[in-house]
Amino acid sequence: MMARRYGMCLCLALAALPIVGATAATPAAVRVDFSEHTLKNGLRVQLVEDHTTPVIAVNVSYDVGSRNERPGLTGFAHLFEHMMFKGSKNVGDGEHFYQVFTNGGAMNGTTSSDLTVYYEALPANQLEMALYMEADRMRSLDITQAKLDNQRQAVQEERRLRVDNQPYGRSYERFDEVFYDKFGYKHSTIGSMEDLNAASVQDVAEFFRIYYAPNNAVLTVVGDFKRDEALATIKKYFEDIPRQPAPPPVDLIEPKQTAERRETLTDPLARAPQILIGYKIGVGNDADQAALQVLSSVLQGGDSSRLYQSISKEKELVSGIGGYVEERIGTGGFYVTATVRPDQKPEVVEAAIYEEIARITEEPIADWELQKARNATRLGYLQSIRSAQNRANILGSYTILFKDPNLINTRLQKIDAVTRGDVQRVARKYLIPTGRTVLTTLPAPAAPAAPAAPGP
Amino acid sequence: MNTVTHKNTVLALLSSLLFVQASAQAPTPPGSAAPAGASTKGVELKGKVPVNPQTLRVQLPKPQEAVLKNGLRVSLLEDHKLPTFSMQLYFNGGGLADPADKRGVAMVTASQLREGTKQRSSREIAEQLATLGAALSSTAGPASGESVVSVTGLSDNVEQTLAIASDVIRNPTFPASELDKFRARFLAQLQIQRANPGFQAQEQFMRAIYGEHPGALVVPSEPVIKGLTSADLAAFHAARYRPNNAFLIAHGDITLKDLVAKLEHHFGDWAKADLNKVSLPPPKGPEKARVLLVDRPGSVQTSLWIGSLGIERNSDDYFAMLVMNHILGGGPASRLFMNLREDKGYTYGVYSSFTGTTFPGVVVASTDVRTAVTEGAMHELDFELQRIANEPVTERELTNARRALIGRFALSLDSPLSLMGNLATQKIYKLPADYWDTYPQRVEAITPADIQRVAKKYYDRGQLQIIAVGDAKQVGKVLEKYGAVEPATPM
């Protein structure tokens, strides 16, 4: 077992270096100190002792997502996640969430294209229970046809709820199909009904063996416990779960896009046109990501942003506008979404967005805008690390997504180091017409039982 | 309402459970349930999990309190863990204080607070707050008892943040041009919201329960929104946004001495005013059971909301209702979830909830199910609502409900918003000072007979309102079993 120890608890310390040119006093630096350990079977363990509240939070992040699916089995990673609540050798079907909620805890599991996470927060006296249940399903998931059929139905209802029965549901799904070329990100995480129907018990068992191995996971525990005791309990329950060969790699780096991509859908459930715009960017946590985050904050972060002020408030073209940067393991995206006022034309809105993008590439942003991006990021960061559960989730996610859990402590510095010149440079580099994908959704008269169909 | 739905919130993160906590303020989104037989039909307990039998008892932190010279009452939960602060200013008088012909004034007043002051334009307010890394929002609902302003920021910037907050809270000018823009934006957004079947079901349900009472309004009516003037907002503001009509709850990296000094500086000369007491006749509730169907041709799911009129927050039935709701549909370990989702696979989520403020709230069980199983889902929902009313809950269900409801206090200590919410609840409803300390005993006092009694009383079959939003051609017949189906007009 290797151990890298950083300290004991969440603590405050004064930053050693003044920020050059800052008008305000140097803000207090905040760190999340964690220790790292690797068990004999390859399971990475991260521990944060924090005795300020009597809670414990556990996160198990698996290095798998819908990126690892193959054609014909879309939606499988997420369907599998549901199976993880259906029981294992010593934990009954549904018992996991039953025990957590019955003992005053909260929990969930989520699947994205890049990773699958399971987490629970509980009163501090239930740490052993949480570790026992996570270990038992990592070791001995109990897979049957009846359980698979049961969760297939729940997942298909989830698809209906979020996609098929929602305005713009199909548009979000279609967007990735147009935006991406490589299969890993080209299909939706929820998957198609047809593929969900095709998933077999054998597929579940195979997926479990390949991806749910201890050497393909990170266990993070944050809260009110003694580290040595927690580590001993973790070793007791996890360390003899057998290691598996490393999963096959997936190519998630997109070829350079050379021409704009554009599509129009009609949607009988929509009552106003919507525009989705995405620009290809690099991989998560690369050297340009901090500047892209600042760029997004200035362009579309909140009601002080340029897009909101110009297109929603001044020109009154949209009922909603905003966006974000998605940092992925592979090629990510810079997204803008606008919901067009019923009395306005999508092409006018689109042109207005490009006008603002042109302006940000041509002139440097204002000092206050840079300050805004820094402070908004700082407040968001501080809020995000307040709860034990969030800290556990961030550490686990950063480890899988960026191979760097300590990013929890360095991200703010990266944002603070971004200059006005950097913002202009990344705007010019990425927000270009040839890197762009545009999907417009138009309301259509209701057609009986017809899902939104691709347009011409 | 300025945000748009980002694609990743829709598709990228798929949760295995969509757990919606029952809330005393608002109904949960659609969900529903159906039973089968044993209450834990969907769960299998193997008895091997090392559960600590002790429920961790915790003390909620006690606030430090002060009163400003102008009468504003201040409570602080001091916490230096992180260099941030939050405060919430509660004014007595939300939508319930609206003029009867202008139900919506409180909501629009709150939403227009930061759209201009004597010193700052809307844009300057947005830019200055953003530059400080601060967030300020204000809300009131058409049926809320309070208008609430929330401020969060970096503790390095408390002084500057409070300067802007004070200007926004005390000196809004409600420019007509901003109100016009708001109106157009709001009506466009409303059109989009009303495309959502869950929202449609909620609007229909509230109207069925409350009739003419403002509790019926999820959002104000379009004619009211179109007719409001700046003068309406200014009048509401002048009457309600007053220091002697408010209390302030703060949390974070600041001492009481420092907080009070800063508040006296920025709010000290804020004038008191004579206050009108809000009084409103209580809602009558539904006179008879009804089945309302909103036709959504081609809908692949049916949204179902079933319930009736419930209790006030101060009701003697509160704790019985709390425990009953927990067992019926208060989360994934509940009867509804275990039956309709885990056993039957009809739905992604099904929950029950209850609300209640100074007037009686609702009790409701809700879900979205695929169209083809609407009949089965209705059967199971009906079964569970009857079972909880007609049979005592098991000893194990009761024990588990107690463990859950008491045990979750520990988690609330890790959530300043929960702690602030608890304090606000205590103040708004004038609950005793030891209310949260004695909460566990009150939960433990509830018996199976109490649970059965409140289930029978509030999920009374003679008053049950059943709302369905779905494809009428396919589900109309199915619903007739539960009463004459009335077509409901979408709002």
C-alpha cells in the first residue's frame, strides 16, 4: 500500500503570496487536505477527516460511463448503475437505499458519458454500514433476469420522463449525435429504447467484471472519523476483492472539425424555437480550460453577462439564454443555449449571439469582468466544498476525469492566473464558425404519438 | 427564471433515484405509487448489513440574537469554516398580502427589486454584485406568507455587498421600462413552462383544491401580469418591506458584533411603518371528489396527481402527518416507491408530500407513468391510499420512520440552508423555543392509530382530486372507474 498524506482536515490558511494588482486584500486560501492510499488490489482510497459535523460521506467513482458502450448497447452503463441497487451477496434487493434512508442518510447514483458514481451521506455512527454495502456490491453483485427486466422498465420510464415526453428532449440527444464523430460521446447516456431492450444478463455480468473492478474505482470518504480506523475498516471490506485486467481504452479525441454542422428539428411538444450551439474545445483540464471558464463566465454567466444583458434584456429576443463549458475526459464543448421568444426569429437570435462572440474576440474584456469571473468561481468553489458529500464527490470525479484529485486545491489558482489576453486568445481559437455545431428546434403542430423527427 | 435548461442537466447525469424530499413549503414534482401487498414488497432485507442500532442524537446550533434600533430582529449562526456568509431577510406578507384583484403583486415586486434603485440601474446592480462575487435574489409566491430576500457572498466583501443589498432592498424604483421587459419575458417563459406535463398537472391540481383561494395559483394569471403597474409594486414595497415587519437570519464567517454594526450602518435609518395585518378566509377545500383529465394527444406518459386539502403548519396533526407521509411516499424506502417503481416498474419515481403554511396546504401523491400502465398505476395508488387509511402500519415501518426522521438531523448540520430554514420556520409560525430540540420526542409519540387517523381524514375518498395529464383517447376510459371524468382546459 502506498500512502501520500497531505494532512488531516479541511482548514483555512492565509495565502502566502499577494495577488499582483488585486485591489482587495488577499483572500484567505482554503484547502481540502486529503490522504491517499492504494490497496493491494489497486483500489484508490482518499480520506478527509473533518470533525466539524457528525456526518460521514462516501463516494465510489468508477472509471466507466456511456463512453465505454458499444453500438447496439447504448444506455447500458446507466442501466447497469440501476442494477447496483438490486442486491449483492449480503445486501438484499433494494436494501442499499432502504438502509441509507432509514438511518437518516441520503444517497444516489449517477451516470454520465465519462463516469459512474455512487454516494451516500449518513450520521457519523453509520460509516461501517456504508462501507460494507459499497464493498459487497463491488465484490458480489447479484444479477438475475427478473431484476434486469425490472430496472429496464424503470430506465425506460426515465427516458420517457426526461426525453420523449419533454419539450426539446430529443434535441439535446440529437445534438451530441451531430457534434461528435467518435462513438463514445456520439450517443446519449440514456440510450435508445431498442438497445435497452437488447441488454442481456450476460452483458450485465461481463460489464461488471470488466469495469466494476477495484482497480478501476476510487473510494473517497469525508467526515467525522479517525483515519486509521477508517482505513482499517476499508481494508477489511475491500482489499480482498480481486483485481481485474485493465479495461480496453476508448478513443475520445475528436478529429479537427473543418466545417460548420447544422441541423433543424421539429418538436410537437415545444412551444417556442430553441437554438443549441456548441464549439469543440480540448480535453478537460488542459492548458486552455481555465481561460475558457472565464470566457464563459463573462459571456454567459448570470444576469450580468453579455448575452443576457444584450440579447435578453436589451434586444428582448429570448426568454432564456445561457451556457457552460463541459470539460470531459476527451474532446469537450463550449455550449450556448437560447430559447427564442415566440414572436422572434431563430436566425436573428443566432446572429445576435455571433455578434457578441465577435466582440469578445475583437476587444479585451473589462477589468470588472475578469474580477467577476474570479469571484464567482471562488464563491461557487467555496459553496461546493462545504458539505462532506460534495467534497467526496469532487475528489472522486477529479480523480477519474482529470487524474488529479488535488485539482480541488489548485483550480482557483488556475482561474486567478487567467489574463484578459488569455480570454481573447481562447475566444479566437475556439469560438470559430468551422468548429461550430448548431441545432435549431422549431415547434410543430402536434402529431399523434409521433416523436420529434429530424428535419431536412 | 432566467436560466435555460442546459443539455447536461437533462441527459448527461442520470440518477438512479430522483429523490424529492417532502417539503413543508411546496409540493414535490410529479411522482406516484401503487401497492401490491407487503409494504416492503420491493425490498429484501438480508439482515447482514452492520447497522449501528443507535440513532445519533444531535443538538442543532443555537443562534445569537440581536435587535436593531429600528426593530429588525437578527439571528446569526456563526460559522468560520469557510470565508463566506449568507443572509435571508423575511418580510411578513407575500402573495397572501396581495390585493384580491391583483394576485401576483408580491411576486412581481420581489422579482423587480434589483431592476433599479435611485442610485443604480438594473445593469449596474447586476454588474456590481457579480464583481463582488455576491448573489442576491428575492422571491415571493402568489400564495406565500412572506417575501424573502437572500444574499450570499465572500466574507471579504461583506461591507460592499451589504451596501448594494441595502440599496436594492430599501430604494427600488421599479422602472416602468423594466416592468414591461419583465412582463414580456415572463409570459414567454410561462408558455414554455406550460408545455411541461408536470407543471400542467400541478396547476390543475392546485386549482381543483383551492378554487378562488390564492393557494390555487402556481403562477399569477396572465391578465394580472399584463395589468400591473410600477405604482402597484411601489405600494406593496412601501407597505411590506419594512424593518419592523421583518426578521433576518444570517450564517457564516462573521461575528454578531461585526454583523450588527454593519447592519446598523446600512439599514439603521430605514423607517418603520404601521402594518396592516394580513387576513384571509381559509380555503374551503374541494366539495366532492373529482377526476380531471388534461388531454395531451400523443403523450407517451400520464402525469398523475392525487390528493386533497391538508393542514396548517401549526396543526396538531403535523407530526402524525409527517410520519404518515414518510411511510406512504416520503422517499425511496416508502410504500409507493417500493410498490410502483421497485416492484411494478411502472415509473421512474413516485412520491407523496404535504405542505402547509398559515393556511392549510395539500396532501398529494404523484407520479409519471407510461401511458399503457396508467390503469395499473391508478390501481396501485388507490390501493396504497386505502391501505394507509384502513390498516395500521407495522411496528417495523414505524420504527424505521422514526429512525429516518430523527436521524436526518445529523445531515442538516452539514447544510447551512437547512439550519437557516429551521430557524425561519420557528419564527414564522411562532413555534416554541425548544421546538427543534423536542422534535424527536414529538416524532416518537406518534402511534399507528394516529397515522391511520390522519390518512383517513386528509386522503378522504369523498374529497379526493385526481388529476391526469395524458393522451385522453388512451387513458380516459381507465379513469372512469374513479369517477366521472371531466375534461380540464389547459391554462
